[in-house]
Amino acid sequence: MTPVDTVTIIGTGMIGTSIALALTERRVRVHLQDASEEALRIAEAMGAGSLAAPGGPTDLAVLAVPPRHVPGVLSDAQRRGTALHYTDVASVKTLGRAGPGGPGFDTSSFVGGHPIAGREKPGPAAARGDLFHAKPWVLTPTAHTSDATSGAARQLVELCGANLVTMDAHDHDRAIAVTSHLPHLLSSLTARLLREADPHALTLVGSGLRDFTRISAGDPELWTDILGSNATAVRDALEVLAHDVDTTLRALRSLTAGGEDRAADEDAEARQWLRTVLEEGRDGRARIPVKYGPQDRVFAQLRVALPDREGELARLLSDVSRRGVNVEDLRIDNDPKSPSGLIELLVDETEADKLARWLTDLGWQVHAPTPA
């Protein structure tokens, strides 16, 4: 397998610049291209690569552009001889994949790709070189993809520290519609209701609504492209959800119907549906891996009261580190009006009880560990 020593990044948004940063940290020579001069200057200033044109084709070109632009940008890059091999990072993989000659580009030197990582903040300034560490990165080779191109894309995944997943393009699009595209749409639909909400009601917002609507802060232009490009799969997923929403509406209408004509069994049936939705929702969420990578580890959540003072988070994490426990993830639930917040630490289940006792002895207010 020929080493990937030079890479052209076409598109210096958050994802493209994050890839460039990851590659430059591994001493890969990166050349940056973007229609936006400002984005290029920011990416270059961050150390993501060079704006100078390479002396010839680079080993690989990464197309970090919105889904509907991939076929055209790819065709243009191949015509100019930008690289020996090509991949993209769009979250829709079936767009423009009509077969040999049909899409308007050489399918043998291209393999679709999609790193399952991101942030709601757009632009190169939000880029991080460790964004893809231990995250899935899907590649969708076809029968027309050359072994050399697949090999170059696999090296890209490895250089960025991600975990390779190989899928059929249609299977990918159906899966990502349920796990990413539909959730983003629902988050936006919910956040849209807040535009007319009573300002006093918004003072009651808790962590649940903040967590659920976080992704709605994404770039509307990009997400219009994503949803439109994967419209069939998103529509199918939404139709399934719409059926459940209609059933839930009927149950709620039944419970709010007045008069003596409402039968007790109808009331019980409506409540049973609501309970079923909540139970099955809990069961569905339990299937989500708490961490990417090996799934044979069990984790626990440890909640610790965090005083609202400068340096307290650093002190807590230092105390955890002195115990020798690795924090897999953390979440802070903080009310600006409260003198303390709550931090949830995700740790290995075998370490949770010992860590709780350790922190308690150091004066922290610790809640009993709970399964993640």
C-alpha cells in the first residue's frame, strides 16, 4: 500500500479543517482549497496546511463540501488532476452514484466517506484536530472502486484516529436518516416553538431542552442541503414517526375529552399507549452505545455537586486523576442563579464506588453511582 504523504483538502469548513489539522499533526503535507478566501486564511493561520499549490497530484483529495456539490466538485478536481485518489465526507452517500460514466466522474478513483463526528459550530475556527479520535468513519466502496483508492481512504481514517466502518451507500443513508438527519429535524422543529414562547417560561428551561435542541444551532444552509439530498430516507423515517405521533395525539385527545360519555376503558387504553411510548423509548435509548469502540465495557454515572467558583472543575478532575480513574465523558448541569451545579462523570463501573468514596473523603458532595 502506497503511503499517503500529501493530501488536498477541498473545503475548509469545520470538518475539512479538522481533517487537515489531524493530518498535519501526523506530518502529512496538506494543501488547502476553498472558494472562501477568509476560510482559507483562518485554516492556514490555525496550522491546517498550506495555500500553495502542490507540484503535482497529491496522493489523496478530500472533498469537504455539502452533499449536492460533491459530484460537480469531484468531476472538476479529477479533470484538473488534483490527486491520484478521492474521497468525500458528506453525510449522504448515494447522491450522484449512478454507475460507471453516469455520475460524470471516474468512479474507480473515488470512494465515498463519512466521519461520524462534528460540532454544531460551523467554520474553520471551530475545527479540532482530535475531532475524529475513536469515532466511526464510514467508507462506501463500490464494485468500481480501485483497491488503491480504497487503501488511500483507509489510511486517511487511520491517520485521523477514527474507527473504520465499511457499508453499502444505501444502507448508510437509511441508517444516518434515523440516527442523525431525523433527530436534527426534530430538534429544529422543537426549537422553532420557542420563538413564540413566553419569556418567563424560558427561565424554566432545564438541561433536557438544552440537550435536545443543541444540534438545532447547526448551519441552516448546510442542513437544508443534507435533508434535501437524503429526502427519501428522511421521509420514510418521518412517516413512521408521524404514525406514532398521530396515535399519541388521539390518546391525549381521549384523556382531555370532557363529559360522562368517556368510557373508563378508553382512558386506560390511552394511558397504556403513553406508557408504551415511554417504555419503548427508554429501551431504544438503552441500545445506544455509551462510547464508541469496544462494547464489552460497562460504565456508570457519578454525579458530583460542583460549587460555582473559579477553578472547581479543574480541582475535581485533578482529584479524579490522582485516584487513577479515566473519565470517559462528562456533562455539566449548571444553573447560573444557583451557588452550585452538578457534574456527571462517566467512568468504568468497576471504578465507580471506589471513586465515590475517594471524592467523598476529599470533601466533595457525591451522589451514589448509577448505571449508565
